[in-house]
Amino acid sequence: MPTAENYLEGHHAVVTGASRGIGAAVAAELSRRGARVTIMARDAARLDKHAARLRADGGDVRAIACDVTDETAVRDAFARAVADRGPVQILVNNAGAAEAAKLSDLTRALWDELLAVNLTATFTCTKQVIPGMIASRSGRVINMASTAGLRGFKNMTAYCAAKHGVVGFTRALAMETAKHGVTVNAVCPGWTDTDMTDHAVDNVVRALNKSPDEARAMIISTIPRGQLTSPEDVARAVAWLCAPDTAAVTGIVLPVAGGEVQ
């Protein structure tokens, strides 16, 4: 990690899904590194509260409510962000959702919903910033994939398909933009201490008739490190990929998962 704390000073960063969990931690880390940060999420009230907390800590942070599955809303939100803060030099596509279902029970509606938020939104948001990044010959795109983009998980076909898609999208776009000073990378968190893991614990409780503590212990037992990843662990990896001395790092898929995948 660079020694200068504020190595992102003067950079405009957009973080989607930033009202809680990993996205909230990423926004805080980029703000701490000096970036002007625009945070986006559907929950306007929660988003505004997080922006206020970061401003109270000295950050230059604005909130724009946006449903990233609505292409018109995405175009409008990014246009507002650029008009307010200038061109986007850093985009973190973090918005996502997960639901478990056997393929035989997986509805087309749920399939479409999970691909829309996890994969199509990554395409839609990235398309808003790539032309400007190429024109300025500078930019960082970080896509939040998952260990589910590197392996399969039982009863998670839609989520795994979406996150594998994010990995493929990342690698292809990295090749497309490499000559233009733009890097495109993916971060793959494993089991992280967020609402999404809490939801998975609830699913195990219902499916296997376990107590919440037993269910959480079952999940943690799959992590060689023996503990959940923190949102801050993931945020620091994102910040590293935004650093000046990672300009040659593009097209990588970086697990932050305590040894869950190699």
C-alpha cells in the first residue's frame, strides 16, 4: 500500500451498493484516502445517513439514490454525479444480492432479478464511465465478484452464474481498455461479516434445523483462516487496486477470502 494516506486526493469515485456492508466500507476507505466519493444505493434514507457519517469524519461524500437495475435511473444518477463532482475516475461496482434456491425451485423471475443486480448492473454502470476514462487515458474499475465467481455453491446457480459473468466481463474489458490507461479488476470476497452472511445463516437454520450459532459455525468452518472476512479487509483490497503504483495491474481476480479459494 502506498505510504501517502491521501493518494486519491482529487479523484472522483463512485461506489454502488454503498449504504451498508462492503460498499459502505469501500466508500469510507476511499474517502479516507482523499477521494471525492459519490455513493449510490436504493435505500435513500440509509444512504444519506452513511454519507453524513463520512462527512462528519471529514470526507467529501455525496449520496444519490439509484436502483442500478433501472438503466434510465443509472444514466440519470451518473449524469448527476458528473455534473456535481466532475468526471468519474474510479468506479466500484459493488451492488449485489444473493438468494439460495434449488434449480427445480428457481423461478425465471428470481433468475432475472439476480442477474440484473449482480451482472447487468455492472455492465450498465461501467458503460457510463468508460468513454470518459478512455478519453482521459486514466481510470479504475473494480467489480465486486465473489468466491461464487470462482467455484460453484450448492443451490446458488443464479448467483454463481452472475458472479462468473462478472469475472468474465472484468477480464474481457481489461483487455479492451489496457492500452488506454484504464485498469479493470475484480475482487472476490468470501464469507464476509455482512447482512448477506446473516441471510445465509438464516437459510441454514431453516434448512438444517440448526441454531444460529451452529449455523454460523458451520459456515466459518469452511474458511481456512477460521473467521469471517471483514468489510474493511475487502475495502483495503479495493483501495490498493486504486493506488498509483498498481497501474500495471489489470484483469486480475483477487480473492479476499481467508484461503477459501486458491
